[in-house]
Amino acid sequence: MKFFGRCLLIHGTGFVYVNRQTLIAWRACMRSNKGFSLLELLVAIVIFGVLATIATPNAISWLRTAQFHSAVREVKSTIDGMRMFNVENNAQSDITFVGNNRFQTDKLERTTNTHDIHWHSVDETVDVSFNNNPLRYNARGMAVNPGTLIFQGPSGLCMQMVVSVAGTSNVQQCP
């Protein structure tokens, strides 16, 4: 097949025997058409722009949801870790929720009578509140003052974590 509008020279079965004049014309066409035309570039840019316009709001929404769920997982992981620490080390710990997105962990080791205090913060778009501050675990991993943590996120996202007397925590959607 020979086509010189866009310099196409295709052969499907083996070798193509072309005369010298056809080969010279094909090479000249290849030299003169080294890039894309302006119309082709504009069409590609418009298509890319339309796709970006459609995808951007979904990507932003997905990012906010992912940050919210990450904050919930971070707090749950900290609570579970504090409970395990108490059982393993015969210790007592407190988790105090301060402000909207900050909390403090305080581990009291009974053998050395020392406090290990750390500050944590979650994503600034997430508000964390606890109805029975501070959350305290005894040496057996049981919650001394159980309660419910409420997580409020952007665009109406809401989850709650219920901490039982046994010390277990369960994350669920807000009612």
C-alpha cells in the first residue's frame, strides 16, 4: 500500500519492491512531515482539558474522603496501641482530646512511675470530639470511662467510634 498524504508506506507480506522514484518521494515526505499539525495538537489539548475538567472534582472528593478515613484509622490505631501497651506492661494510660484535631497520649509505667507523654494531630479538616474526656485504660486494658468519639469531616462526612467498658473500639457510620 502506498499513501503519501501522511507518508504511509505499508507492506503486509514480506518485502515491498518499490521503484527508486517512489522511494525518493516517500523519503522526501518523511523529511517534510516531522511533527504534528496545529489542528492535531489543538484537538489533543481540548480532549485532555475536557477529561481534566471531568476528573478534577471526583479526585478532590476522593482525596478528602481518604484523608478523613486516614484520620479515623490513626486515632483507632493509637487507642488500640495504648490498650495493648497497658496489658503488656501492667500500666495505665490516658488519651485526652484537646481542641478539634489534637490529642495527647500519656502512658504511666507503674514499675518506674514515669509518664511518657506524646502529642498527636490528625488532618486539620477533621474534628474529633470525645464525650467522656479523657479516655483512660487500666492495667487490664479495660476502659475506665468508656464513651463515643465523633469524627466530623468535610462535606458532611461523619463516623463514630464507640469504646466499650471492655476496652474494645468499634468504628461505624454516624446515625
